[in-house]
Amino acid sequence: MQIKFLCLSFLLLGSIAVVNAQQALKADKYLEKGNLEKVEKILEKNIRKDPADPANHYMLAKLYSQPDSQYQAIDSAHIHIEIARDGFALSDNRNKTRFIRKGMDSLKIEVLSLKIDSLAFEKALKINTANAYQHFIDVYPEAVQTKEAIILRNDRAYEIALQTNTPAAMQEFFNKYPNARQANLAKDAFEALYFEQQTKDKTAEAYKRYLQQKPHATYTNKAALSLLKIQSAGANKQTLVDFITQYPNTSAARLAGMILESLSEKMFNPKLLVHYKSGFYHFFNIDKKELLGFQLQAVLPDSCRLINKPLIHASKSNASQWYLKDGTFFTDKNLQELTYLKGGFYLLQEEGELEKQLLHLSNDSTLFDTAIDFIRLDEFTLAKKTASGWQLTSILGERILSQPVDSIWKMSELYFFKKTDKIAVAKAADLKKNAEDDYKTLSLLYTNYQLYESGDVWLASNNFETVLNQKLEPVIPLQKAAIKKIPQGWVLQKGQKYELINQDFEPMYNTSFDEVRAVKEVMALKSNGKWAIISSVDSKFPFYKYDSVRLFNSWVAYASSEKGKELIFLSGKKILLQEGEIFKILRTYNEEMVEAADGVRFLTVINSKNYRKVYNGSGKLIQQGLNLETSVITPQLLYVSEGSRQALIDSTGNEIVSERGATFGNLQDGIVPILKNRRFGAFLVKEQVLIPYQSDIKLRTYVPGQYFIFSKNNVLGIIDKTGKEVLSAGFSSIEYMSDSLAFVSREDKLDLINIFTSELLLENITDKKKVVSQQKNYYLIRIESGYGVVNSDAEILIPFNFNSLEHYLSDDTILWIAERSVPEMNYQLLAYFDEKGSLLFREGFTSEEYLKTVCD
């Protein structure tokens, strides 16, 4: 019957015209009886007669929509009912009347059309594929089931896409069906699948590729955070700066920026002054010198007036509350430990808890961690203790080591790890990761280490030793040898033999030695039972001739040979010691000369009759005599005494000062005091000037090299280096304030005067204190009217009208805290001034308010 259907349809569709024949409608009664053969004959006859008759199309639509057809020709039925509808609408009234009389009208056409739509929809439901639903939608766009078909098509297509579960399948779905209710789900699924597919190996390069391809996608922030975590291992500031530059619009970039900002300690952990007023605690930032714009009702200062701890401890309803120092609420935990780890990180331990919590001031969950303990190794690296040991992590919590160790520490720029009795060492570059699971396996090879100022590191492994440079590259390979650092380079002891390597790690000599000794620039080398002495000044090939040597310092050595005992100077000069002669290296015990002690180069050779010869560091004889006494003043100045003659000589032997019957003191403040005829003078070492003998007591320096305090008739004054009086004697004490100003006292009265004019600047001073900030001197002074502050020029910075005045020194500035009480009004005035005396803050308090934040 399907072939006949197609033939009939072909005949009808081949020619359409307006007709008046309605013979086809007679076939309806046979169709109702199921006599399809009769229907077919009638329709074949009528089609040949008038293929354009709407009745033919109507009956064909009825025929093709019979259940026996099993939807095979339902699309043809749809075509014919559409033609029938159009033909009926175009018919004139006469023909319409005939059609109606024969059983076809517009209502029956519409009813049949709805039936055909329903059958076509049933066919799509039975097939239940996206294509079947799409076919129905395309062919039956006006059907009432079209909307439902669209939904079913979308559902079925989404099911298939989910079963395929690939980015391509999801992309195809939302491209084909952009208005589907699953379109957003498909897009989300596509983004998830695409992200998973593109970053499945979890490498930094994969995340970079994804971010390049998808700079504004759903998973962009996740990819950026994953990349930042990987890059945080072995990171530095530039790492975060580069990340922010490359991915500026990501949440990870904002996190990186916040971490960088957190490195500024003054921004997030300033010192705060606290005061209580009108029921609230108020806070003053010492570093910024400003009153902060928040208040708290109950605060526990950790010292008088100050909040030094990393958080503000407040309380509310008997519960603890902790705030950042900008007033932001941080936590309400009851803490038994609070430690600031720098860089915005806090280590907290709640009461009764074994584990500690690592929190960042931002309270960002990415930076939160828990463990038994944490140690901040540097700005970007932490050691984290767990039950299995210590793990190395970045500040973003990125695990770095494949296995935990027993301990982790950092020295200079190197990281050290210990497990059992073995040590490993790594540099920051070794900690960098290329993927999330790129965990570092340590080479725990060594049992001991030593780090040098050069950055080189010596490592030992049982009987094997090596030296690595700052890049941890082996500059002395691991070998069975004892390696020792000397000023000239390195000594390698292999069994009973020694080898020398210079500072560039190249062999010094193409030979080995029986023994090596080194002191600063001098080496002693032993070969075949004889010693040679080599200096960095004279590094020619060693000449072995000494039976024994002793290295004292960089400028003189002692050696013995068949010729006798010799002193060998760095200059090359040699002194053969005679029988019974001994030598003594002169040293300085003056505290003022401690830093210059290495530059003192004098020695004395003494014979059995106590005849002494004094040599300088070049081996030149500069003084000699019987019972000669010597002491070092400076590296260029030597005191000598022989009988009643005392003298100062320089390092070449030139006599600078010579006196008989005088006594020389130790160097102090650049002068050597000299007592002669019961009067003190002094020798100015730097200026090579002798101050005349005119003081009752030892001269003291007032301004180095210029002015000196002297005594006349048991009162003090000031003279210059020529002995001329600058300030006439008349004071019981003189204390330096500046080159032109001094605190002086007489009859228990302390004043501030100009030493050149004797002008009285402040009088009746009862208390004073010197405060130094940024190499400037300030003086906190009390006179009868109260406390005040002046600078070293005696300029009044803070007036003398306060009952108390304190100072607070921060890293680079000073803050003055002044108070004045008015007891009769139960009133206390508090004021803060900067180092220049500018008023920063002033407030009045009742006694009750004042006592809230001060100590007794």
C-alpha cells in the first residue's frame, strides 16, 4: 500500500488546479468501513480526472493517516491536508457548498490536520531521537506539540551530549540549541570539561595555555589560582609582580597583590597608642601619626597606653574578640597563643587545642592552614609540622617536598633539611614546581655542613666532603678528603697528603704537600720534612728550607733552620735571632683601639740583658735601648720609655713628642693625656698637636680635635687645642649638648649656656634626658614651669608646661607624649607631638577615663 500511496501522491502533486469535482469524498464511506482497496480505486479514478480537487487531497490525508499505515506516510498526510486546506480556502462559494454537502468543510480539515499533527508527534515520541523531534519541528512548525517537541528534542540531545561527555559534544549542543533550557548547563559543562581536558596534567604550562585561550571564562579564576599556587613554590616578589602583570583581572592576581601589600609591616602591624574617652577606646597610629577612625568598647592594652601585639584584644559579653589594627574584625576565638609571623600571617592556638592555625589578615580561606606548628622561613616559604614530620610549603599552602623531614631551617639564601642523621641543602630555584604533583625529592646525602660568607657551602658525608657554590654547583667534587677553608682558598687533605686550591677552585700548585698551615695572607707548606713560607704578596714557588715554622699573623712568622731562628716579615725582611734573644709581638689593650687591633704591627726583640729592639710591621728597626718600655697607642703611634725620657714615635721611628719626667696615659677620645709638673696636657693624635700643660685634672674632649674640658682651681672650663680659654673655669660640671652649647652646673644649679658668649639659655634645670632619633639629638628638660623639649640648637619644640613628658621611638621617627593635670577640675590633658614639636593630637579626660590606659 505504501507504493500506491506514493503513486497517488505523485499524481496529485504533479498538477494542481481549481476544480469543482468532489467525487473523491464518496470514498469516505468505504474508508470508514476499512475498505481501503475501494478507496484507492476511487481516488485513482478521481485523481486522473481532476488532480487538483481539494477533496482528493483531503481523502488522501485521511487515507495516509490511518493506523494501519504505522506513521509511514504521515508526512504525506500532512502535505495533503495542507493542500486541501489551501484548495478549500481558494474555492468559490458554489464549490465550498458542494464540499460541505459531501462531508468536507474547514472544521473537518482542521480536525484532520490536528490528528495528523498528533500522529506525527506520536511517531517522534516513539523514535525518541533528537533528529526525530527536529524533523517534527521542521515539518510541523504550526503544530500545537511543537513547543513540547522542542523541549523533548533539547532533553534528548542533552542526554546524548552528557553520555558523550566531551567539550565538543557540549559545544555542539549549545551551538545547535542556544535557547534550550540546558544551554547554560551545557555551557557550564563545556567549560568544566574543557578546563578538565586542557589542564588534566595539572602543569603550570597547561594552566598558562588555558588562561591564554580563556582569559574570561568560568574557570579562569580557578586556573589562575592553580597557577599561582604552583608558582608560589620558590617564589620571590618579582614572581608575584609578574603574575599580576600577566593576569591582572583574575581573583588570583588580587590575592597576589594582597600578599605583596602584606609584606609592609608598618601598614598592617603598626604600633598603636590607645586612650579611653566617652565610653570607647580610641587608637592613634604612631607610624602614620594619625588618629584612626574606629573605636572599641572593651580593649585590653598589652602595655601602658600601647598596643604592641599583632592584634587588638577586645572583649564583649565575657568573650574574646580580636581585631586587626585597622579596626577590622579578625576572630572571636579564645586564644592561648598568638604569634605574628610577619607578612600578614598570624599563628593562633585556641585554648584546649593541640593544633595551631595559620591565618592571614585578609581571612582568605586560600591562606588558611592548620598543623602542629609553623615556622616562617622567609617571605614566601613556611615549614609546617604534622604528625609525620616537617613539610615545606609556600605561603599559599603549596606542598613542596615528596616526603616530610625531621627539621627544616634556612641560612643565608639556602634551605637545609634533616632526616634522621642526614642533611640535604637546596636553593630557592630548586623549590620551584612545574606541576601540582611536582614534589621535590631531597638528596639526603650529608652529615655535616658549614656556610661561608662567600655563599659557598662545605658539606660532609661520612669520610667524603665537597664544596658547592651559591648555585649549589660542585666546585670541589665529592671525594674522600678533609676540606678546609683558608684565606687563600682551600686545603684538601687526602690521607697524609695535602692539596691546595685557590679561591677560583683551581690548583695552586701541581704537587701535594706533607702539611699546610695558613694565617690570613701567609701560608706555610711542608714537603719532604722541610717548610716553606709563602705570602699572597710573594707567591713564587715555595722554597723549602725551614725545620719548623710558626705563623702568628698576616705580617710576621717565626721559623728555624740550620742557620738559626728567624723572624720573617711579609715585606720579605728577615731578622736572625741571636742566642738568648726572644721576641714579643706588641698588642693594644685599649678599648678604643679594639677595631684597629689587627692593624697594630710592632714587635720587640729582647736579649738576656733586657736590651730591646723595636721593629715595625715591615721589619724596620724603629727604636732600641736598654730597659726600654713600650706600649701601643694606635697602629701608627707607639709610646716608648727609657729612664726618665718618655716619647711618642710613629711607625717609622720618627719622634713625635719627647718629654722627661712626664707620664703618658691611654688613648681616649682621640687624645693621649700627658701629666708633667702636676699639670695635664694632651697630644691630639689625628692633628699631631700638643695641648699645653695647664689643667688640674686629665683633659676631656668636648668637641673632638677642637675643644676640651679642663680644670683650674678645682672648677671646670673649656679650652681650645692651643690652650686658649673658650669658657672660663667656674663650673662644677660641664656636659656636652652641641658644639656651641653646654649644660653647666655650679652650686647645684644646672643651666644651659652658650660656651662662647656665656649667654644663659635655660636656667634652674631640675631634670634632663637626651633622646637620639635619626642621628639628631633632642633634650627632654624639666624646669620650674614643667617639662618641655628642645633640640640641639636649644630651640624650644615643646613648651615647658607639662606635668610629665615621655618619648616613643619607632624605626625612623620620634613621638612625644605630654600630659598636664588639672586636679581641681578632675581633668587630664593628653597631647602628642612629632619630632619637630608639631601638635598631632590633643584631648581632655576625666581622671576615670585617664586611668583606663595608664600604669601606676
